[in-house]
Amino acid sequence: MINAEFFYERLKDEKVDFFTGVPDSLLKSFCAYLTDNCEENKHIIAVNEGAAVALAAGYNIATGKVALVYMQNSGIGNAVNPLLSLADSEVYKIPMVLLIGWRGKPGVHDEPQHVKQGKVTLKLLEAMDIPYEILSSDENEVLKQINTCLDFISKNNAPYALVVKKDTFATYSLKNAQKEEPELMSREEVIEEIVRASKESEIFFSTTGMASRELYEIRDKYKMDHCHDFLTVGSMGHTSHIALSVALQKTDRKITVIDGDGAALMHMGAIPAIGVKKPKNFRHIVINNGAHDSVGGQPTIAQSINLCDVAIACGYKDVCRVKSRDELLNVLSGQKEWTSFIEIFVKKGARKNLGRPKISPVENKTIFMEKLMQGK
């Protein structure tokens, strides 16, 4: 395995000293090392992968030096436009190193939302004419790969990708974690209170990551069925747009979105879209732990901004921020029938024995649609 410090120092030796991207579970040791050791203006955790490519481009324009952009392979889609219309050698010729976690690699068991992405990851890079190497777990070989990568970049002023398999990086845990307020609930506790306070017919859309897994297990705990829940296990940041479209077609049904702070930031354009349409049956809940929790706990910027002010500015009618159980219960008991936004601060982490949905995405969609069409 590669030591995160070794990889970081070798890149710095070659004048690659600016890092940006969206955290990934296969890269979490490297991302954690960056968070702990980079200068403040030399590491930016981006809201999405396309933004990271733009940040890397800006750094190159400002300094003439090469930046590294890290991402999960599921984020390639967000990065395609700036890679092809900004960084490409036929446009601005902007060099950068792409470090891509290979979830769903053929032959390696993974979650269903990663399988297709894993199959086409290398083909996508080839289609974009981005050369790549699969990063070795041998540090001596890694030195050669870094040299190959940077030699290509130097000659061509274009992106080059290093694709990372599972268990390539040795374990490194985040040390400089954010301090948390003691009264904060866990995300699972919050979701449980929301479910218990909701009517049986209420429709739920839950974001990718731990939130959907926790919602599924809470339904099992109370022997509830899963037909009113759409578990958005992939497509991070798009849950609220999916829910908005359903809310506008099913105006007689109450819709609740359980969003995460990282997901809400990733495609923040959903908030003004919802605020302009103002569906009266729509409740948007953002559970904010200030972290990309399911991929290593690296921080987001969500607790440094005021999402409630954003929601108000975008047209939501009923907006509030919650930090304790009593505040949450009070809000849930007084909910009005209009476009509402609730930001709930929680602590990081999840149960170690948290399970995963026992139904496939298509099975989830099928039973959800059946119940939705029945109007029950």
C-alpha cells in the first residue's frame, strides 16, 4: 500500500502543491492527510468535481504550476464539461493531475449505484482522450508513474489521470476534526424523529450515503414498509430536484426531502428552483454535520455559511434552523402546509453496524411508483 504522506511529499517534490476535489472513500486516507497538512489556500474541498477542475485551472493560470484534482469516478460526469471545454488541449490547454477513485471496478463487489460507473470509467477517460495509469500499490512503481504523468503534462499541457483501486492507500485517519456541540443529535436520531412525526402517507426522498441506509433501517425497526421512500443511493445532489418534480405532479401528497449538507452544496441550484416554484406540499430538510461523512469525514463548508438565509432569499416560505431534540420536536409539531426548509445541525458519524437496503434500486423504484400511482 501507498503511504499518504509519501504520495503527498513526492507530488510536492515535483511542484504539485495545490489540491482540490470531492472526497471519495477509496481516497479518504489521502484526503484526510491533505486536510490535516496542507496550507489553507493550497487545499480546497470543492462543492462538486466540475468546480474542482475550475479551481485547478485558476491555480495554473495564476502560478503556471500543476494542481491535483481528486474525485470518485461517479464524479467524472460533473467534471466532463470543464475537462473538455476548458482544460482540453484543443481549448485552453490547462494541465492537471486527476486522481480518481475506481468504485465499482469489474470483479470487485460494490454497491449497485457504482457498478455501471465502474465498468465505463476507463472508457470515459479514453473517450475524452485523457491518458491514465492505474496507480500501483508499490511506492517504487508509484514514483515512475508520477514521473510518467508529469512528463506527459509538461509536454502536452493537458490533464492526466491516475486511477485508484480499493486498498491502494494505507490507512490514515483525520486528526484535525471539527469540534462538535454536545447537545447535537445523530443523523439517525433526527431521521427517526422525523419518521415518527410523519403521517403514513407522506412521501420521502432521501439523499445518497448514510441517510438512505438509516431511513431504510428505521422503517424496519418500526415494522413499516418501504413503499413511500425513494432511496437516492446514487446521483449525489440531485434528490431535491427529483422530489420537486414529483411534488409538482402530485400536489395532493406531502413530500419530504432528507438531504445532506454536502449534497445540498453539490448542486445548490436546486434551492432556487424549489423556491421559485413554491410547491405547498414540499418540505426540504438538510441534515448538516459539516462533513462528507460516508467517505471519511472531510469537512464541507456548510457550517461556515447560512443555508437558511439562502433558502429565504430563494423564496422558501417557512425556514428554520434546529440544534437540539426539543427544537426539532417543536418544529415538527408546528409544520405548515407550504414550501419549508429545515436545517438540522447534527454530530458526525454513524453506527458501525449500520446495514444497507435489502432491495435493489429498481425494486425500490417499482414499489414506490406503484404506491404513488395508487394515491395512497
